[in-house]
Amino acid sequence: EWQPALKNVSSSWDVGIIDGLSGWTTSVDDVPADTISRRFRYDVALVSALKDLEEDIMEGLRERELDDSMCTSGFTVVVKESCDGMGDVGEKHESGPAVPEKAVRFSFTIMSISIRVEGEDDGITIFQEQKPNSELSCRPLCLIFVDESDHETLTAILGPVVAERKAMMESRLILSVGGLLRSFRFFFRGTGYDEKMVREMEGLEASGSTYTCTLCDSTRAEASQNMVLHSITRSHDENLERYEIWRTNPFSESADELRDRVKGVSAKPFMETQPTLDALHCDIGNATEFYKIFQDEIGEVYQKSNPSREERRRWRSTLDKHLRKNLKLKPVMRMNGNYARRLMTREAVEVVCELVLSEERREALRKQMDLYLQMKPVWRSTRPSQDCPVQLCQYSYNSQQFADLLSTTFKYRYDGKITNYLHKTLAHVPEIVERDGSIGAWASEGNESGNK
């Protein structure tokens, strides 16, 4: 039972898997509406997840020596939400209705459950998900046949999910756990999104935009000049305000002035996401960048001005062959997590250094990778303050050193430009860790491996 009752949510309780459009059939064209999406009702899925954790909750109360007959209210549940597009999910033999060959999956993970006891200021944590990035803790809510770039269809289908989530935030769940009725309230944090999805949900321009960051208002040029000193300024509410300014243009400015005022917010933010950094895509983005630096160093780009396409292709194939021979690392069409993890190691740099002629450049590459490997555990680990306290303390210093190297030795790549994830890695990690306690735990991996 919910108190007060949930607004905009049907009151029938025997709910199985429902048609994801939940009555919005008229708003989606081209595709037979009843085939396009299936989902659980959000509140029902959460109740089911809590019932799965019933034993863990009771165990947590016992471990904390709390009298379970006293603990009937004041439970807080923190939920991580993830959403990701899945590429080619076409059928092998075309039978069945015509649907897009792409899909989107929305899922959630119960991250922690805590309870506030009278006389205590802080909540006492009685359950914490130990493997927040496993597909086992990541519960699917909604499967949709839709291309994640088709904003209209996606928002039409996720609309009811957003409405249910909003209703649940304004209400308490009364649920029988361990034989007693207890009251739970929910906090939702949308962190399991890659940058593309965040930009789409929050109404920001696409990732090639001059406004390079989903956390701060920096432009690409500013971010490449000042690589380290930025703080998180963007938020869902601010994006909504900026969209209103964009829509109404109250100061009658030109398009360029207006765009500069709203810092690239040019669509209506649809779903609140938590401004954070996705650890998995951070790995992938940075590895792509290093892979390009390796090619450029093999070709000694720092001495030349713009090399031809042919030359670049030659350096790339030299690098690929060498990595394959010495590290058994097969070339990939698109950088993926596994390749990224194997490329970003000391041994990979040693292998690349064999192809670099100047000793000075080899040293720079080694130093660059060393710094990176010092920084990486801070945004990968589930609990950085316990897992890698030293690297956490040194992070700002290391990122400053890293930025200095980029802006001197590798200046040819960072003159006026920098990639989105490299900017976030250098500028925002300590602040997010301080706020959330972890970046790795809130990443999208669980959802991604569920997609597989």
C-alpha cells in the first residue's frame, strides 16, 4: 500500500508485465503500438525487489542490534537507474511485426537501505549492494523496440515511467517485511546513463557541441586551456530554467547570444539524471584518446604539420600489428571496455615505446600512463576511500601533472580542443567522489552486461 495513494498510477495490484505505452497508443506512429514495449509497473517492480531482499533487511537489523519490532518506519531506499540503447537486435528470419531493429533497456538497482532511529541524526545502513555493477543486482524494468535517438518515441514510452517515479517520490510504501508492516521512502538517482543518453534526457546539445561537459558550462576551448579547475554547476532544475529562456528568449537576443546564455540547453529536459561521470565510458573514451596519441607518436606528429590520411593509416596498421604480435591484442572496429582495459596498462606502453624513436618521447609516454594508472582506481573502485585512499588523496595533484604533460609535450593534440571524457576525468572526479562517495559504484556496467 502507498500513502498517500500514487497519483497517475492504476490501482490494480495483480499487475504482471504491461504494455509499455500504457494507454498512450495514439502518440506513436509507424509501428504496431502493442508490439513496441513491455514493462513492469515501477512500484510493483520495486516491491518485488524489496521482497527479494527481505532476508538481507532482517539480517541487517540483527547485525546492527536493532529491535525489529521497533523498526517499522523511517526506512530509506536508494535506487540507481540505468538506461541504454542496444544496437542490432534484428530477427534472423523476418516473421512477426515490423519493429525497429534497435532496443532500449531501462533497469534499476537497489543500492542501499538505511533506517533512521529516534535520537540519531544519521541513518544507519542496514543493506548495501556489494556488487552494484553485476547484472545480477540490476533489475530490468522496461524493454522497448526503439532507436535511442528517436527522442519522440522514447519519451512517449518512458513518460509513464517518469510519472510513476515522480508519484513514488511523494509517497511512502507500506510493506510487510519480516512479518511486520514497515514504511519505506525512495530516492532515485539516474547515474547509469552514457553521455549520449544524459544529453538526450537533459535537453543538452549532442556530444560534438562546443559545450563539452554535462557537469559544467565550460566550452571545449576553455576546457583545453584550463584543464583542471572546474566545478559542477549543471543540474536538472537549472536545465529546465535554461530551456524556458531558450524557448521564450526574454531578452530578444540573437541565436548565438541566446545559445551562449543557456550554455547549449536547447531541448526540454525530460528525465532527471544525476550529474556524474560514467566510469565505463570514461575508460573507453580515454583509451581511444591514448590509442590516437600512440599513433601520433609513432608518426612523430609533434615535428610535422598535418600528415596525410595515408600516413595516418600506415601508423595505425603498424600499431595494430605490433600490439597483436606482442600483446595478442586484436584490433577492434570500435573501442570496447575489454580492449580499453588491456590497452591502458604499463606493458602496453612498453610495447608501444618499441616503435617510438626518441627516448625523450618514450619517457613522456611512460609518465603519462603512470599518472593515468594512479588516477584510474579513484573513478573505477566501488569504495575509493577504502580501496585506494592514497590515490584519492593524490588525485588532484596527479591530474594537474597529467594536464601539464598534455598542454606541453602533447600540445599538438590539445590546442583548443579536448575530448569530453578526458575533461571530466581531469576536472570533476574529486568533487563527485566527495559528494557521492564513489563513481564506480554508480556506473552503467550492470545494465550493459544485462544488455549482453
